[in-house]
Amino acid sequence: MIKVISGIYKGKLLKKVKGFIVRSMPAKLKEALFNIIQEEVKGCVFLDGFAGTGSVGIEALSRGAEEVIFIDEYYPAVKAIKTNLKICGVEHSVRVIRREFNRAIINLAREKVRFDLIFLDPPYELLKERNPLKVIKKRDVLKPGGLIVLRHYYKTKFEAKYFELVKQKKIGDDCLSFYK
């Protein structure tokens, strides 16, 4: 089980996705993330990209995010996100999109949706083939002054030529890279 760390849903136990396709975010890493971004979360429009269980987006809601959009194309993950939202009693200020990430961003851009905070937790192998930050830049879905946080394997060589790397935090085998 995954636990909501803080805020109005503190202590709620969330369901995991069965199998090894979805990596749950360790509590220590999630806590470090929210310690860093806590000032930006309250009242923000938050994107949980490659959302898995939705625990990061739910944590953002719990800590005062105004709206959260969850994107994942894996059906069991989308089902887990919806279940976890029900567990927390969240009925408004959320949207769950089952679609490939780039296609979802293109559609959101057409709707003129823009984010204050974007959290991305793609499969580690995906970063060797594609750059999810490229579509964010091209479709202009990050508000001015917004922040992107990318979780990746600490040994992954990743260049985000579209945004400025402002901070990195390594915990175990994971790295959180912060871009403006």
C-alpha cells in the first residue's frame, strides 16, 4: 500500500498497480519532492504525467493544488488512479486521461490548458528513446515561471535543451531533476 503523507488526505492508503510495469514512488522520495515544491503546490494546476497509481497527484491535491490532471496510457494504472481518487473522496478538480503522453499533451494544448507544476515519472527506458519535455515546450503547456520535475534513474544521461535545469536531488537509484 501507498500512503498519503500530508494534507487533507493524510494517512489514506492507496492501492498499487499489480505487477512490475508501474513503479510506485517510494515514500522517502515523495516526501523529498514535496519538501522542495511545497510553496508552489497550493493553488496550482498540477500535471501528474505517467501517473501510475496517481499518488503524486493525489499528494498535490492533499496539499492544496487547485486542479490535477493525471495522464497514463496503461489501463490498470488508470483504473488504480480512479480507485485511489474514490478512496480519498475526490470528486472535483481532477481529470484522468487514458492516452499516450504526447497525444494527451497535444489535446490539452488545444483546450488551452496550462500548468504551474508538471511532474513526470516515465518508464526509465522511455527517456533513452524520447524526450517528454519536447512536447511540453512545443505545445506551450507550462505557464511562465512554472516548474517541471522529472523522475529518472540516476545514471540516465538526459538533456533537456528546452528548459533550464535548476536543481537535482538524488535518493537511492532515483534522481529528481527540476526544470524551469
